Amino acid sequence: MTIERQHGQQCITCDGCDEDLEFFDKDEFSIMVADAKGKGWKIAPDGEGGWDHRCPSCQSDRVSEARKMFGL
């Protein structure tokens, strides 16, 4: 699960490295997403009905892996 919920609060966790952002109140979902995007996180559909959350470090790693796979 990439959105952790505890005691009426929630935070986004990176699907690559498990880095967490700060916790927000449960009614501040859109503020939490805007904060993540403002800090360079990418949030996109995962193609399986869920969402993929990546911190800036893991985005760089993913691009590097793709380039290696395609010989770039």
C-alpha cells in the first residue's frame, strides 16, 4: 500500500524505496498529493487499477534502468 493511514492521518510512501512524506489529516488528501508533486514526486496510474508513487531518487533510477534495457 502506498498511502499509509494511521490514527486519522495519511502519508504517501514511495513504491521504489519506501520513503515517506509527512502525514496529513485524512481530509487533506488533495493537499497531500499537491505537496508530493511540489517536491518532485510522480504519481501515475500503474496500469492495474492502482497508482504508482515515486520519489525523485527512484524516478532517476527507473530512467537509468530503462536506458540500460534499451541499450541507450
